[in-house]
Amino acid sequence: MSKESAMALTIEELRSATAALNVVANRLTELFGAEVSVGNAPADMTLEEVRAALAEISRKGYTAEIRSLLQKYGTDRLSELNPAHYRALLAEAEELAHAT
């Protein structure tokens, strides 16, 4: 199998997996209703709120760690982060700041 064929197959498998995950997520939403909150963070966080909180943590010397967390969530920029990940990202960043 050529590299191109293998890549095309992998991409198709990822699309199928994504579709299956969406079905499961939709079913769980039907069963349990609203999204479950993570940690103490409010359920309706805005980009500006997350940005302000991360800026404060960054000023404490955790800029590189925040950058690594963003990359963990598949982006280099907070503005490109899926809002569904705001609470989890902020919780991890706060954990870093309080760990020392």
C-alpha cells in the first residue's frame, strides 16, 4: 500500500470515528440533558474570561506551560480553541499555578 493510500485510509477512519463520537455525544446529551460542569468553573465561560484568567497565570511565570496546554488541546492560539474546552484548559492551568 502506498503512503498516499495509507493516509487516505487513515483520514477516512478518523472521519468514521468522529461521526461515531458525535452519535455517542448526542445520545448522552439526550439522556442527561445539559452539559456537566467541570470543576468550579462556570458553565458559560467566555473567551475573554478565559483569556484574563490565563493572562494572570502567565504573569506568574507559567507562559510556557500554558502554551503547552494549548497545544495539548490541538491549537497554538486561545482564540482557535473550541469553547467546549475552556473549562478544562483553565482547570489545568490553575492546577499548575497552585502546584508550586
